[in-house]
Amino acid sequence: MKIIQIVTLVTPDGAYGGPVRVAVNQTRALLEAGHEVELVAGGSGFGATLPKQFDGVPINLFHARSLPGMGFSGTWAPGLQSWLRSVIRTADAVHIHMGRDMVTLPASQLARRLRVPYVLQTHGMITRSSHPLAGIVDRLWTFPALENARRVLYLTPQESTDLKSLSRPLPTLEELPNGVPQSQHSKANKSKVIEVLFLARLHERKRPLLFIELAKKLHPIFPNVRFSMVGPDGGQASDVTASIQASGISHVLQWEGAIPPDKTAARISRCDVYVLPSINEPFPMSVLEALSLGKPVVITNSCGLGPAILKKEAGMVVDETLDSLVDSVTLLLDDAEFRDRVSRAALDLAYNDFGMKKIVKHLENIYDEVSNNGKRHK
């Protein structure tokens, strides 16, 4: 089958996060399964010449522009839309990783107008918004996109509920979890120094400042443990820098900055415990990567991966308080045997529940159904 996958924005530091990781993983796995897949996106931060590969996957990038103060919602890539108009009719299905932005919303509108079957994957990004422009955007683009999609793929029951509340008639919903490839990196931290890692955007929802408080609480108990933060600025870099400087433990607590997405697995492989204290996180790819590397993870109970991790005992699921976070990380640091047992469960969960072979089979069934129902041409 010929599939076009569309995601909003690709940058060297992975600023757009999970949707790009999901699109790249799906594209790689679909190509390996023998399908013809074109991954396209807006590109920014690469300079005048945009790369033809990203994280080992062929990609077609178009220079992206951004409206000041609008974040990712203000992103558009006029060259992408022009290219899409010329090729979209050749696709059996179009898979759009949709947000409220001027890359993916116009793409869905074009597919709808030309009667090309399309699938939307919303990654928890389409919820009710109080932003003054959201109502206009939703009436013109979001609601028609949802209502006319052959499938709208959701991650969690909460996302399904949110999507149903937005659209009348109801969209055709189907659950699809994020998947993670089997990692080729070493699963053991060969360093003698124990490390607790936070790898995510420094955004308020990710709660990087709480990770710093965690480090301050644990340092007197575990003076030789290192606490590392890795990720691009998401609005809290200056606060993080100031808090680390004021912590009194900057010799064991540091922010390393952003790294390219294709380096994240190798970086996670060097840690002993992965902590993501964010709230209302639908299905974080960084946690899946940590699981695939056999790393015990600590997440909050508002994370969509919580039930699966609890069921397999592949990590710790805590409430949103600092005390709960401290207790769980303490247990993992204090008991090497327990840490090893959780590590084995993490590997099992990643491979058996979230492996890419399972995800690709699900996608193939979806594409086959929507393309056959489209009956445009053969």
C-alpha cells in the first residue's frame, strides 16, 4: 500500500516530541513490512538545507514558518501543502498526526476535498480549549476533520471521551497505543555511578522543577547518586537553571540541554531509573523507550501508561505529590534486587504489549479497511 504520513514539525532537538517519534517509528516499521510510505513534515532549525533522513528514516521536509507567540499552533509549511496537492491522489490512505496547527489541519481539509481516505491520530492534543481563536479554528477545520476521517485513533479512554465531546456526529474512533521498536542499545548502565534521569521538554506540564525538588530530598540519603535532566526548553529553562544553581547540589544535579531524537535511547540506556513526574501525559514515548531498555520508570497516575505498568509491575505509579515521588524512587535506589526485577518486567511489557510488529499489524488492518471503503481507484 502507498501511505502518506504527515506530522507537524521536525527539528534537530526534537522539540515537537512524541508525535514525531510515533510517526518515525510507524514509518520505519511500515517500510520494513514492505509498504510504500512517505513521511512529510514542516522542518525548522536545520538551516538552508533540510535533511532527507531523520533518525534513520527517509523524510520529506519543507521549510516551516511560525507565528510569534502561537507556539506549535502557529506553524505552517506552504511548500508542504503545494507538494501534497500534487501527490495526495496517488495514496491509498493518508495518516495525519493532527494538532491544531496550519500544517495538519489544511492537510485534512485537502484530503477531504479530494475524497482521499484519511486517518487522524490526535496524540491527546485535541481537547476543549479556552483560547480565543480555538473556537474559530475548530468550526472551520477541527470539527470537519474529525467528522470526515475514516478513523480517529486515540490513546486512552480519556482521549476518546474528549474527542466525542468535540464532534457531532461522533467520529469513528479506534484505540491504537504508541509502539516502540526493540532497542539495539545496551540495557545495562555500565557506570559505577547510579543515575536518576529526567528526559523531556522543560515544560510546566512535565514538572521539571519537581524533579529538582526530588533530587534535593534524596541527595542527603543517596549522596553518590547523580540526577540528570535532558531535553529542550519548553518555557522553564531559566527557572530550571536558577533552581539548580540555588539547590546546593549542582555537583550531582545538572541539565544537559537538548539532544537529537536519535540519541535519546542511547542516553536513557546510561541511567538506572527514569522519572517523568508530568501530569495528564497521554502516552509518553520517552517512557516507552525507557521500558524497552529495561529501565524502571516512575510516572504519575494521570499518565496513560499507568494501568499497563501497574499490571506488569514494570515501574512505579505515584500520585502527584513530591512525597509519593520520593518514596518510590527511594525504594528503587535502595533495593538493587527489586530494581532488577522491575527492569525485567519493563522489558517484557515493552516487547509484548507495545512492540512495533503488533502496531503495524493493527495499522495494516486500518489502512486496508479505509482504502477499500474509499473505492477511489485501483
